[in-house]
Amino acid sequence: MSDQILWFAARGAGIVSLLMLTASASFGLVTVTRFQSAGWPRLFNYEMHRRISLLSVLFLTTHVLAAILDPYLKLGLAAALVPFASSWKPVPVALGVISLYLVVALIASSLLRRRLSQRVWRLVHWSSYLMWPLAFAHTVTSGTDALAPWMLVVEAVCLAIVSGAATWRWVDRGATMVLGPRALAR
Ligand code: HEM
């Protein structure tokens, strides 16, 4: 019974994590465009980006802990910390581990933003262009449900949303990486 709960927790929290990282990355990309309207201020994009990123930590932690404790997978702590150390699907799990390290770096650098130079913070934030594709590749290659029809729909929708937001960001040539609510108010 508890084995089943861990398995469902790993899968469920993994899928919610993908949805949250998709939303967080997309709101981040839209924040740097100059888009705003009366009903959709730039500050809304920024706040959504920040809050969803912070909330995703909860689901990522649940996902990784459940995967480590799942007696069927026998993943172990080392597999979750060291890329390619997993004996179960080493490359797919490594993609998840590396993307998780990038999530931690992104969130930590944003929490410590006042203590970092703008250049360092910006450099770390550029790694989000690697973080999301790695998390996506991890999902597609390691999940029990990855190739189930309903999961293919979820994956296609996530890919479409992030690709759309990324295209929007690159088409808007005036886009700049903003540093916070004060920069947005200007
Ligand atoms: C230390 C980092 C990570 C480890 C060790 C890990 C481990 C695993 C394992 C073992 C599975 C297969 C579970 C199963 O199907 O039974 C899995 C699937 C999955 N992981 Fe991760 N993961 C990590 C990071 C991430 C990250 C950062 C995301 C963010 C999107 C993520 C999202 C998913 C998703 C969506 C699935 C598919 C669930 C399913 O289809 O059943 N994982 N992960």
C-alpha cells in the first residue's frame, strides 16, 4: 500500500512540477517582453513567475523524495544527487538531476539577488534556457506515463506554451531582463 502511495506521489508530483516549471518559465519570458494592458499589468507576470517558482520547490522535493524512497525503483540518495549514478535509467534520471540543480541555482540566486551583481544574477538566469528543456527531456524519457495518450497531450501543451513564450520574447527586440518590481514600474 505505501509502495503504491510513493509511486503515485513520484508520478503526480513530477507531473505537477513539469506544469509549474512550464508556467514559471513562460511567465518569466513574458515578463521581459514589453507586453501589458489595463487588465494584465507586467507586475502580474512577474509575481506569477516568482510565486510559481517558489511553489514548485514543494512539488520537486516531494517528487525526488518519493523517487528515492520508492522500493521498486531503489534509486537511493546518490542517484538523486550525482548525475549518471542511478542504476535505473541513468541518462533519463541524470537529466532530471541536472535540471534540478539548475532550478536550485535559479531560485537561490533570485533569493540572494540583492547580494549578487546584476551580471552574475543574469548569467545564472540564462541557465533557465537549459533547465526547462532538460526537465522536459527527463519527463519524456523516464516517466511511467510518458507515452500514455493523455500524458502526450500534457507534454505537447507544455512544449507549445514554452515555445510560444520563447518566440514572443525573441520577437520583441526591446525585451530586457528585468530585475524586480521597481524596474517594472518604470
Ligand atoms: C534529482 C532530480 C530528479 C530525480 C532523481 C527524478 C527521478 C524520477 C524518476 C525515478 C521518475 C520515474 C517515476 C516513475 O514513473 O515511476 C521520474 C519521472 C518524472 N519526473 Fe523526475 N526526477 C528528478 C527531477 C525532476 C524535475 C526537475 C522535474 C521537473 C519537471 C521532474 C519531473 C518528472 C516527471 C513529469 C516525470 C514523469 C512522471 C510519470 O510520467 O509518471 N523530475 N523522475
